[in-house]
Amino acid sequence: MESHEIKIHTEFIKLQDLLKFAGAVETGGDAKLVIQEGRVTVNGEVCTMRGKKMRSGDRCAIDNELELVVV
């Protein structure tokens, strides 16, 4: 699995925004579909909430292929 660290300078970032910011998806619509289809896990559990607040130390993965670590 490919892993990338994503630095944020705020308290949190929404899951859909993290996916766009990291370049894992091209548009917000793509993020919405990927999340609603249950293809995204947050800290090892499937997450279907686009607005999930991701904080430093959280991890998300898409299809168990790409992992994003918030730092």
C-alpha cells in the first residue's frame, strides 16, 4: 500500500477535502462517490461521512491501495 503524509496547519480537515487536497480524487463529486460507496476507511473502519473531521494522527485509505496520514 502506498502511503503519503499530509501536513495540515489547522485543527482538522474534512475527509472529502483531505482526499481532494492530497490529489487522491479530482473533484468534490468524486470524493463524495468514493466515500458513499464505502471505499474509504478511517483509522481502519469504513467511513461514509464526507464531513468526518480528520485530525493529526488520523489515517485514511482508499480501496486499501492509497493511505493518507494526517500530520
